[in-house]
Amino acid sequence: MRGFVGGIAQLGERLHGMQEVSGSIPLTSTNLQDVPMHKLGIITTLLGLILSAVGLVVGFWKMLNGSENAEVWISLVPLGFVGLLLGVTLTQLSDKR
């Protein structure tokens, strides 16, 4: 059987004439949709890192050797940074602990 790790909301009750119930919001979630979002964030971060590194290395190598399509490779760098930003954002929003 697969176990789930997550927070449980707790209810407290005071009984002194008037009943009052208060709840607490759990610090963690048992939302199963967070797991795919976390994995997508990791994949997107790694893809952004690879795009940035390949764009820099191949682009500068082509530029130093006088190739005409160096700007195509260099243009991968900003795309990689967008992937890095998106991936880190997704992993932080999923907050898998």
C-alpha cells in the first residue's frame, strides 16, 4: 500500500457556554497534482540549463571559427534562461517537501 505524506487540518473546540470551532490550515498538502508539476519543473529547469550551455558553447565556437549561423546558436541562450526561470518557478510553486 502506498502511503501519503501531507498535512491534516486540526479543529479545536472551546466549550464555555458558547461553542466555537476554529480550524488550522495545514502547512503541507496531500494534493497529488503537485507531484507532476514538480517533475515538470525539474525537467524544464534541466532543459533550460542544457539549452543555455549548448547555445553558449556552440555559438561562440561557431563565431570564433567564422561560421555564418553562430547567431542561431547564441539565440538559444535567452530561450534557455526562460526555461530555467519557468522550471524553478514550477518547482517552487509545487513545494514538494
